[in-house]
Amino acid sequence: TERTLVLVKPDGVKRGLIGQVLARIEAKGYEIEKLQLVRATKEQLAEHYAEHAGKPFYQPLVDFMASGPIAAVVATGDGVITGFRSLAGATDPTTAAPGTIRGDLGRDWGTAVQQNIVHGSDSTESAKREIAIWFPADEG
Ligand code: GTP
Ligand code: MG
């Protein structure tokens, strides 16, 4: 069965939204296979966001992701990679569609990086790579 990595980012944890994110994943019919509250290391964030290195929002993004605990989740189910991205909504919470996690629960807080509550892997390759970053003991 397909697996994806979901992160409830520090803004989501601080605002008490872990339960709502998990509830939406479960209500959609996916399963929570792994769940852990973690503090991201610099190494984890450098690997996780390697594709964004050099972009103007990279350093604010990494600083934000290190600003508090993160809930790391492996969710499973056929189509879960695309399905969770659909539940999450567009990257920018201001314009993310209502009905989505970012559209319903997110907004612009005037920060240098978009605080958008969740991360979801964008492909099977990303999911495999990212699950290994956040659950290093996992054999896949
Ligand atoms: P993730 O699921 O977190 O990876 O979001 P995404 O796939 O919708 O976005 P992407 O991977 O392109 O960017 C990663 C994160 O960087 C986003 O979730 C935002 O927090 C931040 N980000 C991306 N693009 C921008 C941007 O244009 N401006 C700002 N300020 N932040 C951005
Ligand atoms: Mg992304």
C-alpha cells in the first residue's frame, strides 16, 4: 500500500491543530501508521528541504521549522500521496480552497515564510526519501 510523510509544522502544533489534521486524514479513510512528536535537527531540515536551498524563503523556512515541535506522521492507503496533498490544499493559505486544511485553518501571519500548518510528500520518491529522514529506524 502507498505511504506518505505528513508533518504538522510548528505553527500547527502551537495552535493545537494536530488532532484536526489527524482527524481529516482518518476521516478520508487513510490510516496512521506512525506518529511521533519531534524537534527537527539542522541536518534533517537541510535534507528535507534540499530542493529549496538558495531560494529567498529557504533560511526563514528552516528557522521556522526549527522553532518548535513537529508531529511527524506516516499515513497509508491507495492514493494517499496525492490524496493528502488534496486535503492540505494550495501552498499559500490565503488562497487555499475552503474545505482544505490550509484553506480552513491557515492565514497570512506576516512572516517571511508561509506558515501553512502541514507538509505532505509530493511523489513516491519524495515519500520514500522523507520517511527515511523523519523515521530513520524505518526499513520502508
Ligand atoms: P510542503 O508540503 O511544505 O512541501 O509545501 P508545498 O509542497 O505546498 O510547497 P513547497 O514544497 O513548494 O515549499 C515548501 C514550503 O516553503 C511551503 O510549505 C512554504 O512554507 C514555503 N514556501 C514555498 N513557497 C514559498 C513562497 O513563495 N514564499 C514564501 N514566503 N514561502 C514559501
Ligand atoms: Mg513541497
